[in-house]
Amino acid sequence: MAQLERIEPIREQAEAEPAAGSGQQTFADGDISAAYEATAGGLLRAGPPESGDGLRTEELLLNVGPQHPSTHGVFRVIVKLDGEVIREAIPVMGYLHRGTEKLAENLNYTQIIPYTDRMDYVSAMTNNYVLVNAVEKMLQLEIPERAQFLRLIVMELQRIASHMVWWGTYLLDIGAMSPFLFAFRDREIIINLFNELCGARLTYNYMRVGGVKWDAPPGWIDKVREFIPYMRKKLDEYNNLVSGNEIFLARIQGIGKYDAQTAISYGLSGANLRCTGVSWDLRKDQPYCIYDRFEFDVPVGKNGDCYDRYLLRLEEMRQSLRILEQAVAQFPDGGDIMGKAPRVIRPPEGEAYAAIESPRGEIGCYIISRGKQEPFRLKFRRPSFVNLQILPKLLVGETMTNLITILGGIDIVVGEVDA
Amino acid sequence: MMHFLEQPFGWSNFFVFLLLGIVMLLIVLGFVTYAIYFERKVIGWMQFRIGPNRTGPLGLLQSVADVTKLLIKEDTIPRKAERQLFILAPVITFIPSFAAIAVLPFASNLFFADLDVGILYYVALSGISTIGIVLGGWASNNKYALLGGMRSAAQMISYEVPLVISVVGIVMMTGTLNLRLIVEGQAGGFWHWNFIPQIIGFVVFVIAGISELNRTPFDLPEAESELVAGYHVEYSGFRFAFFMLAEYVYVFAIASLTTVLFLGGWQSPLPVLDFIPGIILVPAQIFVHRLFLLLAARDAAAHPDRPAHGSRLAGAAAARDRQHFRQRDFNGIGGWGRMKGIMKGLGVTFKAMTAKKVTYAYPDVPLEMPDRFRGIQHFEPDKCIVCNMCAKICPTECITLTGKPNPDPEKKGKVIDTYDINFEICILCDLCTEVCPTEAIVMTNNFELSTYSRDELFKDMKWLTDNNENVRKENNSAAPKGGAKANA
Ligand code: SF4
Ligand code: SF4
């Protein structure tokens, strides 16, 4: 909890003088735009700007999405444009809502696992883990060593794969086409590793309450071992390809900036929080699985802009490689992959919350059990959803071009936003 | 040519020019076709792909197929669009692009017009195309198109000026606006070519030229990731083809113009090479230049492009937004010292061109999946004991099964009667095979399940039984070991 203390003072400060977005206000008839007006501190609806030359100007209401190439799925932002400048932005979500949480109330715990795959489909392994972890907490299960290692390895591989998808698509949004294919070529290696391990390329359904479904096939660990130096080299290549590009820098440096206080009051997590200089990574600060046995750093940024978030994610991939390196070196030779889990999973009456660091931030799973096979209530804290809330605030006063830069920088997966 | 031009206008030279015009159109069309093909191939190579390879040998007919497709596609005009303008816009864009080619001299005796204001003619005509783009954007009655059109106008204002100014040096040196005379002034080896004394003009011209072409990184009017497709978002079929055609004709024209203005036109680079007829030299030069345009502009910079400062420059022209553009952003371009990062990126892409291609030749070469791959299920009726476990565990409830009493009166229990899986909703989660106590339902490695109707996705027992190739060897590996009782 040492890390927690570090951000505690900031938190107190944030409470003492609430940032623009955190004021408690009630709105009579749920008038969305009134709410936005107040929450973004009167920045919105500044009215048509005065133009010196006496031209009459009008604002343009533009629907970005739900079918738009850069909203990463079916996500929609209503923007009010003044020329190319955004005066107001209202995100509209829910196009991909599948009612995961409600569905889960009628499913037993094993059946919920495939549903978690489909929330953040770019990082299915961590979703699997957060659910089984919450259930295991309730059952107080002992997880065999080998299963722990397998879980950790797949989660870190997944983090790399997920950041690669982000890297590729982000640059695609900004207008670069090649990085996308660079990233997907290398991601393919991870996907193939997963395919060999659990027979699926995207929705793995790999973890089970008490362990994992499949043991590593022969030679699999060696393939992971070979992948590490390969990926290190590729990360350098990525850096050469993009990170120094002046056009790219001009587009993302200083864009979408916010400070630590704002980030905390909006409840951001993951790279979106760390880019402001707050060191908060659940792998370090509330270790789960067996993360406390490995050495790795939590990179933090200091400017809180899109460029910092970009660098952080690249660095996180490097740190994941470091964890992987240690994990494959210590990988136990034998042992069970399933703990002594009951055949029929009926957690005792009670509640549990498990939170882990997904590639996008803190993903949490809150379960209320009434002692049945199905949860009484299941709630996911979905980082994409929480992180997205800062979008309207960031967009005000930016150009259309920056809308894409900022939205991409937040790194949302619409499946997770809408669940 | 000169001799035809000097004749009084009559039928004979009209036909000659008509004929030559048609030939030129065909040449340009051929150029466009293969420029697109070439571009796609090179982009492919840079990205470990092989590019077009299906239509014709080496995919050589790909662009032909694309154009044919565009021509026979349904032509849609949005109901709320400004109909006449909508139809007119692609024409206004295309005609000047083709007409501008008239002043380009291709050899000392091959040109279509010998205008003394050649450069001005070109610049004036190419400006008209922008009107077509703005019109198209406006007439579409689509906000994205409108923004794209406006950006195009802003961009033209920003870059047309440097484009023209960069040529002024040459005009002053040669004392003429006539393109043919400008080329003639560059005779006698490459050290007489204009790009040496006019190196700054040359660089500015190339950059502004790329911007004129709306190519990446200056593709603001299209801006696929933000404006979807910009001004031509509502266009389809051959109207869209006209916009594309105009764009590529301009690629051809700018490449030729650069050659003529700065790179000696048909003059051979070394006096000893004088024997090569200019008619070969010019296309060769255009080709080289085109290559440069392609590499430097499009794909090389297919690294982060469409610079914000580009957009801001463009916007800056739209005077109203002036206050939003910060000086810092203008520093983005300027000086090779500030291009180091881009050059580094370029290096990586060039290396990638020789790297191993990762394209799968999928339908021709079947994909090998690892043994554990979760494909379509195979069902073994004899093994099934009708325990209903699979139907119960299935999270999407896509299994329906019925049993019947065992026909053999000696034996107890039931045998399976019907067994259906609805592959419309099966998520291939593997849970049914995991719980089945007898491995009656197992997974295969087959994954091709496309049909023409949703009803066909409802597979019955016979189909599932017949789906018996590539059956997975290992099936329910991690059935919980039991032991600890649930909250006993
Ligand atoms: S694979 Fe999953 S969804 Fe498909 S039939 Fe089996 S249990 Fe149901
Ligand atoms: S679980 Fe297996 S044995 Fe039981 S009904 Fe299903 S297919 Fe038959």
C-alpha cells in the first residue's frame, strides 16, 4: 500500500477543491446538455465565437459515429463544430450493449467466463482472470503453482498483444497505415501461441475457477521464451518507425492534456492515470496472482498528454517482456493446473470484489452471491467505460483532427464500454 | 507538331488533334491504371504483404477490374443532394485535369499546344478542379463532405501560392512562361538543369505539389480517419471514379511538370546520351519522379501523416480560425534537421520491403490449425448417453437434444434421438465438449461455416456426425478434479 500513500495527498487535495468535473449537482429533468454544461465548468456552449470580420457564423452539429472508422466500433460522439473547432462533445454509448451483467445472473460461474471474453475482446485473458479471481476469493481456493504461472504468462502476453492492437490502430487513426500491419504481424505470434494453448484466437475461455483449462503443450514455454528477444527487437523497430517522427510528434504532443487531480477525480486508471505522474499499478500496489514475485517497474509520465500515454504503453510492453522473461525462467516443471475446485461452484453467501490491472486500467469484478450456482448480482468495473468519461472535457476547444487523436489515446474497446 | 499548330485551323489538323487527344487519354488512363496497381504493390511490400495478386497474372488486371466494377455499379444520388451540382462536380474536377496536360511538352516535337503562358495556364486550370471538389462537398448535403470540401479550398489557398512562387525563379532565369522554351534552356547535361540553381524552389515545388494532389500526408480533404472520405463520401460508381481519375491524372501532370520545369524535360542527362530520343527520356523521367512521389509522399510517409500543422495551415487560411493555430505547429516542417525521425521511419519501411511476406494464400492453401483449435463440433451418436450435460452448460443455449428409449430391450437408459446445434449463436466456447462425460460431442479443427442462409446454420445430428474430419484429439482436459465441497 506504499504506493497508495503516495497518491493520498493528491486525493485529499482533489477532494478539498473539487476539479471542474466533480462537483455534485443535480439536474431536474435529466437534461443531458445542461449536465454537460455544468460538469465541464461552463466551458461549453460558449456561443458562436466573435469573428473579427463581422461574418455571421453558425455551429455545425456533427454525428461522429456510430459507424465511423475511427471510433473503434460502434461508438458515437455528437460534436458541435465551429469551423473545425469543437465547442461541445457528447458521447453516446450503448450501441454494443449486450447486457452481460444481467445475463450473468442466470448463468453459472463457468458459463460466465466465455461472456467475459467478449467484453474487452482485445484482452480476453485479463477479463477471464478478474472473474475467476473474484470467485476464487469467495471460495478461498488455493491455486496450484503451475496454473498461477500459466495465468501470469498469458496475461502478460495478452497485455503486449493488446497494446500492439492499440499501437497499430492508433497510428492508423492518425493516418499511418504501415504500423498497423507491423503490429499485427507480431501480434499474430502471440495469437498463435494462444491458439496452440487453448484453441482460440480471440475469445479464449481459458481460465477456470481453480486453475486453467489447458496445460501448456510441449514446447510452448520455449516458444514464449524465443518470443521475448524477438519482441524486444521489434519494439526498437516500432520506436524507429514512429516515435521520432516529427509529424507524429506535432500531432500528439501536448494534445489531450490533464493533470493528476483531474485524472483521479474522473477515476481514470491504467496508462491514462499514469501519464500524469501518478504511479498506480495494481500489479505492484495490490499484487494479485503472483506478481509480487517478479521484478518490474511501473513507468509513469509527467505531462499527461497523448504522447506520454503513447510512450507509457510502449514502455509497458517492455516491462511485460521483463516479467515474462522471469516467469518462463521460473516456470515449474510439473504440477496440477486445476486446484481442488468443487465440481459445482456455489460460493458462500457474501460479496467479493477483485480488481486487476488490465491493459486499459483497473478492471474489477464485484459479485454478490446468495449461495447459488448463479451470482445474485455481478458488476464489472470496466476501465474503458470509466476512462471514456473524461472525453467531453478534453475535446472542448480542440480541432476535429484532435478528436481522433484524443479518443484513440484513451484506448477504449467499445465491447467493454458497453458490456 | 509545330507545323500543325501553325496551320490555320481546319479539318485536317482538327482530326489530327482529336486523334492525338484520344491517344493521350488512353495513355493517361493506362498510366492511372498501372499507377494504382504499382502503388498498391509497393505499399503491400512495405507491409509484408504481396499486394494485388488474384486478378490476372501477378494481379496485373486488378485496377482494370476495379474500374469495371466502378463503371457498372449503381449510381446513387442522395435524395437531398443538390442534383445538378452533384452531377456537375466530378466533371468540373476531371476536365481541367486533363486539359492541363495539353501544355506539357513530351518531346522537342511532341506537344499539344505551344502557349507562351504555359505555366499560368496549368496553374489556372488546376485551380478549377478545386472548385469541383468544393462543389461536390457542398452538393452532397453531407456534413463530412462539406468539411472535406472546405478543407480542400483552404488547402489550395495555402499551397497554391508556394507552388506558384517556387516556379517564379525559373521564370526569371529563363525569361519565359513557355514550358517548351524552359526545357530547351536546360540542354547540355544535367548540370544545366534547373533544379541545381533552383534547389529551394525545387523542394518547395515538390512539397506543394504533393499537397496539390491531396496525397498523404496532405490528404486533409479526404482524411479517412476523421472525415471518413471527405468530399466524395456520397459519390459512388463512375462519379467517384471521375474524382479518382482526376486525382491520378494530376499525379501524372505534376510528375511531368516537375520533369519539365526542373529536371530537363527531354534533354538527356549527359551529352553522350544524346542519341536517346527524348520521347523515351520523358516517360522514364516521369516514371522515376512518380516513384519518388509515391515513395516519399505516400507510403514512406505512410507513417504518421496528415500533419496537424497541415490541417492547421489549411485552417489558418480560413481566416476565422486563425486564433487557434499556434506558431509551434508551423515549425513542424522546415529543415532536414527536423526530418530525422521521418527518415529513420523511412529506413524501417524500406527494410521491410525485403522482409518475409506474411500473407497467407488462404483458400488455395488450407490453414493448419493447432490440435486444440476449437472448430465446429463433431457428434458421435453411439457414445451419447443423453445426460443433457452439454445442453445445460451451453451458455448460449444453442444445443437442443431429445432422447428415446433404448431400442434394445435388454439395455437400460436412453439413446439419442435428435441433436441440433444452432451455429447462429454457438460461440464455440468449448464448454459442451468439456463437460461431456463420454466424449460424444467433440471439437474438430474445421472452421469454415459460411452459408447463404441463416437457416442452414442450424445443424442437425446427421450433419454433426458427418463432420468427422480433423477431430480434436484431446477434449475435456481440465474437468475439475472435484474434492473440496462447495461451501459444504
Ligand atoms: S461450443 Fe459453447 S456455445 Fe457452442 S454448443 Fe458448445 S457449449 Fe454451446
Ligand atoms: S454431454 Fe455428451 S453424453 Fe451427455 S447429452 Fe451431451 S453429448 Fe450426450
